[in-house]
Amino acid sequence: MRDGKEGRRPPERRGQHLDEEKDSSQEVARRPEEGAHEISLLEDHDEARRQHPDGEERQERRRARIVLAHIRRAYYLKCVLGNLGAIAPLPNVYVDLAMLNNSEVLEYAFGVLDPSRILFGTDAPLALAPGKAVEINDQYTYVTPVPWKLSISDERRKLVFTSFAYEELRAIRKAVERRGLGRDFLRGLFYENGLRLIESVAAR
């Protein structure tokens, strides 16, 4: 974890990401067990083949529903430019917008990704705190009214803050207006996309 003064990484909560904990030989797959649907780690390809003989393992992976939180930590524009095309055609990969305050990131994502696989998220309760995520010279940091370990703080109280969640909504509105997206997009983003995802998993 880096010092917030460098402005390069947001705080880690509830553990590191899978690619930071596991080596490249590990893969994510869905393993049905007594009707449950969960994401589990398979140690290697041989183990995967033992679990799913005769090509079933490949089919199971295609049926998995994967949600990339924060559009895979897309907190500043350079992070996403040219990098979303690989996941755009994958029908089982979704993204959520939790803690994304950058309207340019959202505008770009809304133009590249399938709108039916974009989910609203907040990262509450953290997002209820006063503050804003900002981009500085292709870097990312928080600005908060009081010091955080990974933020730039306004200790002199010169700024008026809303919450991270409000700033996310403001960024969404700006990106939607710039893209000329309508009510159908917003209904999907805030309600229908998530409902369809839940129902598709519950029905299996």
C-alpha cells in the first residue's frame, strides 16, 4: 500500500484484489455446490479438469457472472483509455461504478461497454463520507475535509464538500448528458441491469 501523498492508489479494504494475491496460474471459476453459485479459486488447469471433465470446466466458466468493481479500479482517465475493449464483448462480465467520481472516465465507459452490463454501486458506507476523488497528472487521490491516511486534506476548511456518493451521481449525470443518453439507460443502470443479473443467477 502506498502513501496517499503519492496519489497513486486508493485504500485497500477487505483484502487485496485477486491478481495481487494469486499468481497467474490461478483462475476464477464457478463451482456449483448444493444449488449455490459462488466464485472459487482453482489452483491450476489440471485441478480444473479434474473438477470438470470432458470440457465442462470451460462451459462452467462461460456461465459464471463476473462483476468488476469500480470498472476494475478505473479512477482516472488514462487508466481506461484503450483498456476496456477486451471486456466489452464478454457477455458474462459486468462492471459497477462504485466510488467513480470522474465524469470523463464514465463518459468513455458508457461509449465502449454494453449498457446492459453496467451496474450502479456506491461502496457505502465509505461513500457516505465527505470528500471527492480527483485526478492529478494521471494519478488518483482523495480530497477530504479531515486527514485520511490516503488523502489530501483541507485542514484549513476552505472547501465545501458533499459526499463521495453524491459526487458519483454528479459525475454520472454529466457523463449521461454528454453522451446524450436517455431514461432507458438510467433505468437500466440504477435498477433493471442489477435485477436481471440477480434473476439470471437465481434461475440457474
